[in-house]
Amino acid sequence: MKRLFKKNKETHFKGTYYFQGRNDEKVRERKKRESSTMKRMVGLMSFIVIMIGMVAFRLFYLQISNKDYYDAKLVTYQTTSKTQDVPRGQIYDRNGTLLVKSEATNVIMYYAPRNIKEDEEIAMAKIIAGHFNVSTDDLTIRDLQDMYIRDFADEAKKLISDEEWSQYQAGDIDDQQIYNLKLERITKDIITTAYQNNADMDLKTAYVYTLMNKDVNGGNVIIENASAQDIAFIGENSTLLRGFTYSHDYNRVYPYGTLLKSVFGSVSSKTQGLPESTSNTLLALDYQLNSRVGTSGLEQQYESLLKGNSSTYSIGYDENGNPVLTTLTQGNKGYDLQLSIDWELQQYISQLLEANLKSSAAKADNKYVDRAYFVLMDPNTGEVLAMVGKLLNRETGEIYDYDSGTYLEGHEFGSSVKGATVYTAFNMGFIQLEKRFMMNLCIFKGQVLKLHGQNQQWVL
């Protein structure tokens, strides 16, 4: 029995026993997390590789395949496109007589070099003011005040009291109010004295400097009607006068003086540029700040036709920052304008009206007569054949053309209407010769009723 028991004990299983417990579950969970993390890492790395490949392909497309195209676009973005005025159209009368024409001239222009310093611009402005005949007569008091505030900022600040500066710091008054206070206190005497006592910045230099910075992105006209000697001076001193060059322009010429000139209207100069009242509208129509435009009369009314198609050019810069101009498109002169005016009639009536005004004004009972107007129209078409206006200076006896007064001023018709009325009635067959009308009563509502030939009155 003992031996049998021992044998059975020796044949008992001797392997390792495994027990499914809590530690085994943690191991399985950890392996799952490791597997999931690995999958995510593989997905992320694949995404990164794909994105790098796409970026590399895009760079290859931009920098190699389309290099020339984008180089051209870069040049376009780095250059500024501007327009240049062309000669305006001419104005003729109905028979082809030339009344207004354009004559070519030259102007001195300034294009600011890249990163130019203020001191260099002032030095160049001083050279220009010293060599050229720069007139400051057209500067308004507001122009002078703005120049003074810019050039004498410290002195302008002293015009504001400490109390007013305290109010400014407290927010009771703003920048615009401070600016207005300065304008109120800057007199012409203050401006004149300041520029006379400043050796580095006299008034002419300040004006040239103002013109140079009128349009910081384009060309500014500094000198109009430049001569060949003026252009040569700019060329000879190109190293000192960086950014200065010359360009073409035109002058409006009136072969017959002031006759009908007020009807033709005016055109702004290059230095005047766009009128402030219409500048926003004109800038939206691709005009430049220094563009020449019609400001009155026919020049303004037919601006879109007379101005023509402007030339365009680009402004680039060389390695030294100096501007380089490249013509992009050539412009076309404006359309010509033909009027219904007959110039021979206009001149003839002008002479008659002037003589009539002189004789009428000389009469004792015409002491207030100082103007006369005459308009001749074709009754079949309504065309204006002549329109003449004259103004008399009773102190000097001089007579001036004021043809636009025929429509700018309003006057009651005189007794000439009576003859015109009778003529029209005869012409239209409303009345015949020898027919008489008794016009005894004139009734005006709310006024006196008068009976002609009798000394009686009734009030309605």
C-alpha cells in the first residue's frame, strides 16, 4: 500500500500553475494602450510626411515651374503705376475758327527716392529755390499757417496756453481744436518774421519742400514752364538733385484774349492739381493729385471729352533707391469741341455792345448803368450764335468782357419784350395790321387796380 501511494505521488503533474487574476488584466490593458498609441503615431507621422510633400510640391511649383510669372508679379508690387496728362482737346466755333488751343511746355518734376532723409530733401529744396524763380504769391494764409506749424512746431505749441494744454490732457479739447487755436493765433507777420530769421529755411525753400511732399507716392510738379536752360541745370546736377527730372505739359492759349474766355472756363495747373471740392470724386476716377482738370465753364462741363486718355508709367527704384520711370502706355489727346458760336458775329456784337454801354453810361440819368448783355439765338434750332457780356468800371472807365454773365446773372427783361411780343403776334398770325386793342385796365391781384387816362384807383 505504501509503495502504491508513493508511485501515485511521483506521477503527479509537476508544471507551473497559472492563476487568472487582477494583475493579468492590467497587463492586457497596457498592451492595448501601447498598440493604440503606436497606431496614432504612425498616422501622425504619415500625415506629417504627406504635408511636407505637399509643401515641397507647392514650393517647386512656385519657385521653379512658375518662377518667371511670380518674378514679374513681384516687380509689379514693388512699382507704382501713375498717369500723365496729355494735351486737352481744342475748341472751335461753328465755322472752324480756333478759339482755344494747347501749346506744349515743360515742367520740373520730383519723385522721392526711396528712404530719403528729410535733411537731404530740405537741402535740395534750398538749391531749387535759389536757382529758379519760385513765386509764393499764390499761397493762401492757410497754406502759410500749415507751413509754419510744420517748420516751427515748437513756436506753434507756445501759442497754446498752459490752461489749454491742461484741458487737452484732460480730454476736454481734442487735436482738431488745438490745431484750430493755432490757426487763429498765427498771423502773417509771425510767419514772415519766422522765415526771414531762419537761415536754413526761408519761405521759398519751405514752399518748394511743400511741393516736393505733396504726393509722396508719385511725381510732384515743382517748376512750370521750364526752359531748356532749366532742364540742363537739373541734368548737370543730377547727383545733388536726386529724384528731380523734367516732363512734358501744356498751356491753354486763347488767341482772341478775354472774349468769351469766361464761358470757355479754366483749367487747373499742375501745382494746383485737383480742386478740393471734387478731389474725392476725381481720385475715384483714376485722376492723380496733380492732374489738370477743368474747373469752370465748358472746360469743366466737357472734362471727360477734352481731357483725353492719359499716358501711364511705372515708378521703380534702382539699387541706390533712385526712382526709375518706365512708360507703360502712350496716351491720346482729348477730343476737340465745336461750338454753335459764330465768331464773326461774336466779335461784331462785342464791338457794338461796348460802344452802346459807353454811350448809355455817359448819360446823366444812367448813373447806375455798369453792364450790358446780348444773346443771339437761332429760333429754329435754339443754337446760341453769340453771347456777349460787358462790365464797366465807372471809376476808371475801363470795360471788361463778362460773357458768362449772360447766364450767371439774372435780369428782368426791359421794353424790348414789347417789340418782340408784337413781332411774334404778327408772325404767328394772331393780329393784323390796322387792328387796335383798347388796354384800359391793368389788374394785379392784391394790388392797386389802375384805370389809364383817369385819375382813379381801386383796391381789390
